[in-house]
Amino acid sequence: MATVIVDNREVELPEGVQLNCIQAAALAGVEIPHYCFHPGLSVVGSCRMCLVEIGKRDPQTGHITMFPKLQPACNTPAADGTVIVTQSEKVQQARAMVEEDLLLRHPIDCPICDKAGECRLQDYHFRYGQKERRAEILPFHSRRRDLGDVFLFVDRCVMCTRCVRFVREVAGTGELLVLARGAHEEIAVLPGYPLNNKLSGNVVDLCPVGALADKDFLYKQRVWFLRSHRSVCPHCAAGCSIWIDENQDHLWRIRPRENPHVNRWWICNDGRYGYHQVHDRRRLLGARRRTADGWEELDWAQAPLVVREALERAGRLAAVLSPFLTVEEAYLLALLVRRIDPEALLGLGPVPRMGQDERFPGGFTISAEKCPNRRGVEAVLSYFMKGRVLQFDELLGQLGPQGVRGLWITGGYKAPTPPVSHVLDQAIADRLEGLDLVIVQDLFPSPVAERAHYVLPGAAWAERDGAYVNCQDRLQSFRRAIRPPRGVLPEGWLLWQMHQRAGQFDAAAVLDEMAQQITYFAPAVYEIPEVGLDLKAGLLAATTAKTASELKG
Amino acid sequence: MMEKVLTEGICKQIEACYPKYPTREAVILPALHLIQEAIGHVPPKAVEELAHLLGVPPARVQDTLSFYGFFAQDEPVGRTRIWVCRSLSCGARGGEELLEYLCQRLGVQPGQTTPDGRITLEVAECIGACDYAPAILAGRVLWKNMTKEKIDQMLETLP
Amino acid sequence: MPTFEPVLLANVGKPDSHTLKVYEAAGGYQTLRRVLQEMAPKEVVDRIRASQLRGRGGAGFPTGLKWSFLPKDDPGPIYLCANADESEPGTFCNRVQMEHDPHQILEGIILACYATGASAAYIYLRYEYPLAYERLQQAVEECYRAGYLGRNILGSDMSLDIYIHRGAGAYICGEETGLIESIEGHRAWPRTKPPFPAVKGLFQRPTVVNNVETLACVKHILERGIEWFQSIGTPPDPSDPRDPGSFGPKVFSISGHVNRPGCVELPLGVPVRELIEQHAGGVWKGRKVKAVVPGGLSTGVLSAHELDTPLDFSGPCKAGCLGLGTGGVIVLDETYSMVDFLHNSCRFFAHESCGQCTPCREGTAWAYRIMQRIKAGRGRLVDLDLLEEIGNSIGIIPGSTICGLADGAAWPIKTTLAKFRDELEDYIRRTNPLGCRNPAPVEALPEWREHQSITGRKLLGAEATI
């Protein structure tokens, strides 16, 4: 087992990955400050903040030889016997020098800087900088430059070039450039060629200081008022891991959450800025039912009972499980409908698709499938429908006088953006003509909701608990980040109550139950790691075990 | 359709550089020289057209261009570009005074072109002619052991 | 010591010395012919290694050793870059050689390519040498016509193309990985090492970068043998096991306050005094020496007491300088102010810092601003401490930067402060007798008008604040 020695502590290196000294030290809980290094980008070693003393321990004698010069930890691979010293006077002096240098021409406009509170320049200066400012230099004004998708505060930049490397290496679009030379360098774009690509928002996260600012977030919130919640992006089937930053039930910012199996360090702009629909004014609020005189409000406290009775009266039932439901919600709904009508039809809701998958040179992919959980819902459907996944159109075809009389449609689709209508459009609504019972559970008004007998406003993803399965069969659980607005009862909560289960909706308990019942979800019997769980691997193991037992039998 | 900055002739010359390098990016620098030579500067439009020709992002070309002190961008340089060396060997033998003198004579600051478009004055860091210090590079001609009198002489001979 | 016979500059001064005809008449390309017939590439590498030839570009790295770092059995292509981006203030050795004897350099390049297996060579030539460009280009064309370049050179298996790549006014392109980046069409930001160019260099391929004078020496070693080469110069210091010695001839360029500035070829180890008095006609106007830059601005300065320093790879180091550098000797007379010297030096390095590493980008610019203030009569004595601290902390030797440019910036600061601090203090006391702190701080960046006009910053238009 390879070990490195970080500040006199031995740490074992994981096998099969090549770590540099910054990463190896992090394993030992030692922070080596750095600006330009990022694990997702090429190593340039230019900020010089990560300078440390490096040595080598002789495996035979145990004798340690130190390199005479400071070395950049980012470009030094951690190998067996590597010695890293991060606290020596030499290292501290070097850090203090870099910090002093970086503040020579910095406007130090922290009070009005968006990055304040999560700025490396601030944090490192606090920890490693000098007390006194020795330069008699007039600071710049803080110039702001519009780069296209983001703003650049020119004079706050520390020239780490992370953003430039990102657009060249990961996005492959290469809009950003370094202008001039030496102390005159600035980040810029060529006029007429603004920063404009689907991954551009990542440069703001990458910026270690307040130079690059998100136009969406700028001057909206002080970051220390934000709380971050782990979540999963619902905007396409890739299911990127994200952080939701909220303050008092209002989402302000979505950031990528590192997940080596899914999105690595990035998310696309659709996911980053798509959160606005959570606070869209057009959202459905308040449960209601149709009477002879029109709509009548339905008290959420009575809704479980009323809706259940309506279902029981309706006769042959069908339910449409939307690919926006969590697996737990899909399971509870399918279970409920089947309890009331054991012959009930279960089908998959419309799966929104747009164009082709978009692949970027750095490996990042935006899926053409614009929903988070088709795979998960299909697995639930397959369980209840004996291996069959009824598509939405097929299910609609079975409506009619002889067939289904009562239908529960779940949604969660995007708000209509004229001229594009809601996915549950007029044509679908027309086909529901003549049904005795139509229940619509959705985020936004739609022609289908207009046609319904019951409209039950549903929750946005940030308001739900549960799990999604992405297009790679990776199951990721998340907890709600904010409370839903008044007048909304999350799908899971309603279904939980309709099942007359005790207490509050408990997604983990439902998933546990599913893991017992459904082979596909069997691996979820254990705790779900933050990076999610690969169900495909579990499925493979289960199939192998089955085959083995069959062979034995 | 706006007229192209890179004429067919320039493009041909640029394309002639392709066999020298395994990548198109490497042609950027020789191409910039060809453009600077032909039209006296490399305006943003030329950057775009070059990038298009080479199949690289325009920002890449601009990035490279702006690093080197050589390429003019805002306006074409004068008929002759005068580089006055002010590094140590020349500076110690009067290079800085010559620069001041030239600024006065021409009425321009370093980096500027005379209003008649004749001369662009530039300062240079060591032009490697320390044996002839103070030296001035006027276009392709090296003027050696300069004095104020010789500057007057030089200015007369320039087109 | 036997009388010294110059070889590197032997053809300089002959009429039409730059033509193939004259070069061949003096026995040119005979060595190439012989080596191609008689020696295997590995033998050439071994011979250069055994000769202990050290790079003439500034760092003095053993050339044969550098070649031997190339991966064995590489399927190719391998590249050779001939560094002719001579931009070090006070240095013009390569210019003289390229203008007067380009074929000598080309022969050296072809031989080096034979030894290393390189299939293409790029000569990185600075733009400020139009005559050298013209002559090199002519020489390359002559070589193609004469069969010294192209496919199956002189009937052998060897094929080689030489391309001349012109720089555009950036000192940093003389750093080997900066040079590589520049050929690749990027800004010349030196690469962090490892990987070294021998493993992953130009176009991600194994690459050797050698100075053109080094390559010329290769030719002469193969022509005249190791004994000849090692009979010239300074043998290794027996008390220092790591000193490989300083063998061979070296072209020195002498400029500044001397009567006869110019290039002269001498054995390594020639004392500074001899160089000034016997080969440069002494200090001008009958004055005395105040300071001497021994090998290009970045090496720092020698004081008048250190004129017996031998100019070999270790001599200037012992006198506190960075090293032999490029062999560009600049003499400063007793009337020249060291404030002006340091101001000039700091301006140069601030202007030429590539801006990649923080300590160099900010440190060189800061040092320049301090020197501007001192020169303008607003300096304080504490500024000298600050300068010294900058000088001690930036560079590849303390490890705070990727390349050696910052060392070049640091050494003039350090050596001036070590040897001429009194003069600087006097100046400050004289110009700012009360030691007043400057009431108006200096602008964040000095006005570099020349930069304003060229970088296209105007194009970006007016900018909003906040």
C-alpha cells in the first residue's frame, strides 16, 4: 500500500488513481491553498499558491531527502514515500508573498463583491496573508466587463486562467482569452464573439475570486445567508448532482455538486437557471374539484379521503406515472391505484425529448430526454405490469366506454412557454372526453387540468423528498430544500396519507420497501451514498445470483 | 457582404505555411506576420477571418496576437516603423535621450503614428544590436551608433 | 596555453561568408558527410556527451545529457528547436553568427538532428533580426538545392526539413517551453515541468531545444574531436564534484561603455578584465569601470573589484552573479548611476514577464514601480529592503516560478543591492532627505503606451463600473 507523509502524518493512497500532492494532503485533512489547480482542468502550476516542501522517503532506510526548492503541489504526483511539508516557515513565507502580490492591484471591494464569504482570496489572505499592506499603490476602480453569459470584474481577477482552460478543454467553445502580457493581462472575449455556450455558468463556480459573476445571481444575496442542500437536477435524464442554495424557502442559486459518476464538476445552464420555474407565478395552488357550478376549493385535509372515494366509485382505473415523479411517489401511486382496482392500467407519462444528446469535448453530456426519472418510473411500471411498460399513447388508446373510466394523471412538466404549450396539451385533453373521473396532479395549468374533475397541485423537485434514476441507471436520493408554497401538497405526502400510513411521508421507508419488493431497486436496501447508487451493477449481480441458484437447483 | 480584409493573395501565402506545421494553430503566428506585413495591422476582422481560415476559435488568435508586442490592432502602422532600443546597452549610451528627441521631432508618443501616416514610433527592449548602441531599427534597416544628427539624417531618408 | 584559434567566428569578415560557396570552400559540410558515413547516431550523442559541451544559451545544461533524455525507440516524429530568440539585453553573439555564418549553424542543426533522430527542425528566430532571417533563409534554400536538406541527405537514410519560425517581440520565447508554446501558435507561457520537452515537447512530441551557438559547437566537436574541445576552457573544479567544467570556445559580446563594442570568440574562463582591456579597447573616454554585467542583464552585476572573475560557467556565480548567462558583457563606467541601471533592468523584466506566475507577474511590476518612485526622488530607505525581499523571493531558484525569467529579474536587484547599496541609499537620501512617505500613491500600472495601442484593449470599448 502506497503511503505519503503529510506534515508528519502517514496517509494511505487509494489504489488505481493518480493523485497530486494537493489531493493527497486533502486525504490527510490538510488544506494546501490553491487558485489555478482544478481536478477537471489541465495543470498549469501558475498561481504558485500551492508551493510546499516536498521530499522522498527511502523505502529501505526510511531516510528522508527534501528537495531544496519549494515545489508546486499541483504538479507533483503523490507516490509511495512522498513527503509533504505544508507548515514550514518557507512555505508560509511563499504563501504570504503570493497573497501580497495578488492584492497589489486588487480593488479590495469585498463589501460589494458577490464572492465575499466564499472567496479564496479572502479566505487565504485571512489564513496565510500578512497583516500589513506595504505597497503604496493606488488600487484600480473595479471595472466590469460584459463577456456574454457572465460579467467579468476585470480588476478582481487573479489570472488563474481556470475559465479560459474550461472553455477550451471542457466546453470546447474557446470564447475566452487572455489579453496582453505580464501585469497588463486581462481576461476578455473578442468583440462579436461573446461567451455563449451551454456550460458557461461553470466558469463562475470555477472562479476562485469575485472576477466572474453570474448575471442571474449578481447582487441578489449575500452568500452567508444561503443554505446549501444536496439535490439532483431534474432538467434532463443525465441527473446531475447539484447544490441548491436557498434562503427562507426561496431558491437563489444552483451549483454543481461533484460526482465522478455523473456530472463530475459541471452542470449545464439549463439546470443552473431552470430553477426559476419553482417560483413561477403561474403555478397551480390550492386543490379543487369540479362541480356542476364550476370549480370548488378542496380542503387539503379532506382531499385524501375525497379523492380516494372518487377513485373507488369510478370503476376501471388507470394511472399515468410521470417521469418527473420520484421512484417512491411512482411506487405509492401505482400501489394505491392497484389496491383500489387490482386490474388498473398503469402507463408512463409523456417523455419530453429535445433534439439529440449534446456531448462536450470534456465528456459532459446533456441528455435529449428532458425529464429526470424515466428509468425509475419504468422500473416501477414494469414491476406492477408484469414486465410491461405501457407508453402514454397506448394507455390513451385503452380509454373509452368499455375500458378505463377513471384516470389519474401526474405531471411536473415545464411551464408552457408560448408558442410551446404544456406537454399535457389540448389534443390529450380531447381524448379524455367522456371519462367519469380525471385527476390531475401537476405544477402548472394545462388543457388537461382544465378538463379534470380534480386538480391537485404538485410540488417542484426542490420541494420533494425521494430519488431519481438517471439514464445510466444511477439512483440518487435527495431531500427537499425548501417548503412548497401554500396550497401545494407534495405528491408523496398526499399518497402517503391516501395509503393511511402513520406519520409524515418517509421516502426512505418507501424506498426500503421497494428494495425488498422490486429486484431493480434491491441495491437500495443499503444507505444511498451522496454520489448515488448504480442499480445496473446491482441488477447484474442479482441476475448472476439467480442464474447461479438456478444452475445449482 | 462586406469586403474581406484577407485578400486572396494573403490567404494563399498563409496556406503556403500549412506544410511547415502539423497543426493549424501553429500557423497563427506566421499568418499574423503576413497580415501585419500586408496591411500594416491586424484588425479584429482579420482575426476573425484568419480564425475562420485556420479553423480555430477567434479568441485563440486574439490571445496569441495580444501576447506579442509586435502586432498593431487599432490602426495600421506608418510606412516605416521605428524601434528605438532603450535596454541597458543602448540606454546607457543615450538611447532614452534619442527616444525623447524622436518624440519631439515627430510630435508623437511611443506607440503612435505621425498624422501623415509616415512613421510609427515604438520603443523596443533590446534589439540585439548592443555593439552599435544606441541603435534604432527602422523597418528592416538597422541604424547604428545613433546621434541626434544621425536621426535627422535617418528621418530624411525614410519614405 | 597554446594560441587560441577561433572557430565559431572564423568565417566572420570574409567576403560573402554567408554563402554556401564560401562555407564549402572552408571545408563546410565535410563533417556532415563524414559523420553520415562513419558514425551511428548513438555514437554522435556519446561523443557530444563525452565532450561535456554545455548549452550556450544561458543555463549551461550539458547538451549530450539533454539529448540522452529522449525516449529510446520512439516511433517519431521527434523535433529539434534551434533557439535563436536571443533577446537578453547585452547579447548579440547569435546575431553575428547567423548573419555571417549561417551555414555553420545549419550544419550543426543537421548533425544534431542526425544524433537525436529529429525529422524536423524549427529555428526560432526573433523578429528583430531581419538580416539574419534573410541570410538563414537563403542558406536553407541553398542546402535544399545542394542536398544537405530534404529527403535522403547525401544519399543516407536521413531526411530532414528545417523551418524558420519568427517571433514577435517577446523575451520569454527564449525559454525552451515558452519557445515551444510560441511555435504551437499560443501565447508563450512556459510550461510547468515535468513533463520535460524531451518527453513531451513541441506538438506533444519528444523535443530537443538547443541554442544555435551550442549547435555550432556540435559541428566543431565532431570535426575536431573531444581532445581539441577539452583543451580549451576551464577544467572541472576538483573540489566540486558536481562541476562538469567549462570546456570549449565561447562567443562573448561586449557592449556598453567600451571603446570597441563587438563580438569576440575566446576560451571559456577568460577574465572580465582581459576581455575589456584587450578585446574591447578598454573603457571609453578614459574612464574607470563601475560595474560589469557578466552575461546578459539577468546575471546581475560585478563590481569594479571583481574584474578578475573568469567568464566560465561557475566564475560569475562565485562573485554572486546568476552565472555565465549568454556571454553578453555590458560595461558601465564610473559616471553611470546604479539607480538608472536598476530602473532600466526592472523595466525590462516587468515588460517581459509573461504574466503567468503570480510572483513574477506582480513582483517584477512592483519592483519597477518602486524603482520609478526612487528614480523620481520619492524613494525611502525601506524601499530597498522591500526590493531585496522581492529579489530574494521570486524565481525558479527559490522555486516560486515556473521558469527562470524571474531569476533574471531578481539577480540584478540582488547584486546591485549587495554591491551598490551605498549608492542607492545616497541617492535616496539626496532626493528625499526627509524620507517622506509619498503622499500620492503610484498608479497601479505604469503607463505603457506601446501596450495600449497594440493589445486591442480599445476594442473592448468603455466599461461599466460595478
